[in-house]
Amino acid sequence: MMFDDKGYVIRIIECEKCGASSFRKVRGVWTCNYCGASYIVDDECEKKIDYYTKKAETAFENGKYNKMYDYALKILELDPENSYAWLMQMYFYGMKKKPIYTSDIIDAGKKAILYEKEEIQDTRERVNKAFTEWGESGAFNARSHIEI
């Protein structure tokens, strides 16, 4: 776990008691789904992540991919295991016209899937769809580089 200067948990990596990485939020407290251990998380961090996520989504919808990328980086500074931010990075690299950043696209896609949480089960499908579309457009052949 990571703690701030007040002793609050910033981000839960794994439960200190059982090692699980699956948590649910109950009345402002994160609780391990397996052993029931509880952790207090700094809500400011979560609020910042939510704020940057909304800004990134708006930027994406408006075709401002550089802005989306900047917000994704801010999210990853707060939570390096944020699946959605890695997915946004993958889209950023895939939307660039030239050069095509094949290894960056693949790395970001792999991390999006690796850090996928239970509530975001469509990550693998979204990564596969993007890779297929970019492959069909001739942008790159991701299938030769990644197994999803």
C-alpha cells in the first residue's frame, strides 16, 4: 500500500493480511473481498482521478487526443495501475497518424488488461477491437506482437 503524509492509504495494491487485490468500498472504507480487512483511502486522490478521467473522456470525444493523453498521465501519477488510463494511452498512440507507435500501443493495451478491475470487464474487448480496427486499416499488425 501507499500512504500519504497523514497516514491515509492513497492506493491499495494488495491486502496486507491475505494478499488479495480485490476490494469494495463500503461507507467510505475499502474492504478486502476475501478476508474483510478494511483500509481508509484518501478521497482527494479518488476525486482527482475522477476529475481527470472526465476531462480525458471529454478531450477524447472532442478529438483532442494530446489533452486526453496529458490527463491519462496525471491519472497514472496518482494510480499507476489504473486500467482506464492505460486504455486511454493506447488510444492516444493508436490515433496518432505517423509514426505508428506499435510497441507503445501494445504495452499500454497489455497494462490496461493487466490492471483491469472487476467493474471494467470490457477492457479486453475494447483492446481487441482497437487492435483489429488498426490492423485492418494497415496501421500495424498487432496480432503478430501480442497475445490477448
